[in-house]
Amino acid sequence: MNCPPVFRTSVALSVAAVALSLLSFTEATADPRPIPETTTMFQVPVGFVSACSGVGFRCWVPYLLATVTPSATTGASGTVTFAAQPSPTISTTTLDCIDVAVNWRNLTTGAVGATVLRAVPQIGLSGPIVPEEWCRYTPATVATGSGTVAATADVSASVHPPSSDLWPQVPVNAGLGIFQVP
């Protein structure tokens, strides 16, 4: 059947109008699925010289290098829980159980902030403590907002003053982590 061009044009316009009206009445619904929790270990751990003595050159013996690896756990929208795990190279005393400062920046929004992961030495607990459990870190949850977040971590705020003859730790490098926050 051969329809006049005016008829074909009006049918096409009618179909387009119905399609547009149907699209305008559709409702957007929230995704009911929860956001999965994701933990990202910092790509660069925090490094420091382990429990140096103020006597001699003990601080520069290579086997005394210790690390703490921070992590960032995301799951809830716009929030991150920072935590840390000491390396097995940390001495089996509480001298190296020191706080870790975390500074973060949301690269998407420009928001910035800082928190401290408090070290909790395991002293005075009943029963034997294996060397891996001499130090624990209290996690800290912060509101970073959604987007790409870059964070640095270090122990420089926690070390003893350089003039101290106690057992100071000497910072070697800051830690670095980059991760996505839903």
C-alpha cells in the first residue's frame, strides 16, 4: 500500500511523541543491592628504622628496617576505614609499636583530611603473645566523599625527638595508597 508522504510523517511524529511521553513517566529507582566492601592495601608501605639506640650506628644496620602497611576499606558510600598491619620485621618488643598518621585527599572533589591510627601495644595481657601480635592498630573511619582518593601515611609525628637517647624510630619513607570510594 502506498501512503501519502504527509500520512507517513504524521505517523512517525505520533510514534515519537508516544515514545517520549513514556520515557518521561518512567521512574528511576535506587539499586537495592548493597555496595560490596573492598579493602585496598597501600601500594607503598610506611618504612622506618626499627628502634634505634642513641649509641653508635645501630640505626643504620639494614636488618633493622621495619614497615607498617596501611589499608583502606570502602563499602558505605563516601566513607573509608583506614587500618594498619605491622610487618613481621617489627621487633618483638613494643618499641616499634608507634602511631601512623594518614593524610588523604579526594582527587574528584578536592576534599582533604587526616586521621591517626593509634598503636596499641599488647602489654600485660595474660598468656603468651606471639611476636606477630605485639602491636595492633585501632582503625579510623572518615568521610572522604565518593571518588578517587589518594592517601599518604607516615610515622614522623610519632617518633621521639632526634635528641632523645631513648629508642627513637627514624622515618625512611611515607606510605602511599590510591583507591576508589563509592
